[in-house]
Amino acid sequence: MRIHIATDHAGLEFSTQLQHHLASQGHEVIDHGPVEYDPLDDYPAFCIRAAQAVVDDQRAGVPALGVVFGGSGNGEQIAANKVEGIRAALVWNLSTAELAREHNDANVIAIGARQHTFEDVTRFIDRFIQTPFSNDERHVRRIAQIGAYERDGALVDGPAPRTMS
């Protein structure tokens, strides 16, 4: 599996350690930055490049996933989700890592480096990588609805909004 990684300064140490961990498991790891510590760096370009690479690989038939880090993981998840075809999930425990894959076919996870130990992070990422998408019809349908909106703004009809008085 090819794993694309990006971070900001808060996750740089985790990113470096994680690259060694994943490579030792036989994964091909591609680092999208940063390469050195800069407390004023801006994560969006790093995370967007990693997300674009995941989509490009998947469209080319290359099995690929992405991992983005930051202090909380929130901004990194938001940045990755701006790339068409990315379903980035914020992961904070084993259950969210597993459900991100099983129910949402997430192809990128975001993790808060300041929120977890490295041991926890590796468990989350290993679970994410090992968990297959369920292919359950309801999840396939929902992912297709999200993709349609992402591509052309199409919304599947649902109940009309209600006003409470």
C-alpha cells in the first residue's frame, strides 16, 4: 500500500516516526512535507498535495491512503477534504479509525499529534489501513450522494427543512 503523509510543525516528529513504522511494515511512504521544523509553517499546501496524490493514485489503480497530522488534526482534515474525491476523517480512537473505513470508505485520516501518544497514533493508523470498506449498500449510496454534491452540487431529495416557532 502506498501511504501519503503530510503534517504541520506540530506533527513533524510523529510523521517522521510514522514513516519508519509504515516502511517497516512494507508500505511505500511518500512524505509531502514539511521536511524541517518551522513553527510558522502553513499546513494547507502539504495536506492538499498529499490528498491530491491519494486521489491520483487511486484513479490510476494504485492502492493508496493518506495520513495528515496537526496539533488537533482539524485544519488538516478540512484542507484534505477540499480535494475532490477525498473523504478525510478525524480519528481519535480505534473505533473512529475502523468506522472511517468501514462506513465512509475514508481514504485519508487526520490525527491530532498533540492529542495522542505515538503508540496510540500507530494503532489508529494500523487499524485504518487494515480495515476494508464494508461495501454495504447504504454506505455506497451515501458516499455516492456526497460525491455527486462535490462534483456538481446535486443534492438527493430529502425532507424539507422545518422552522420551529
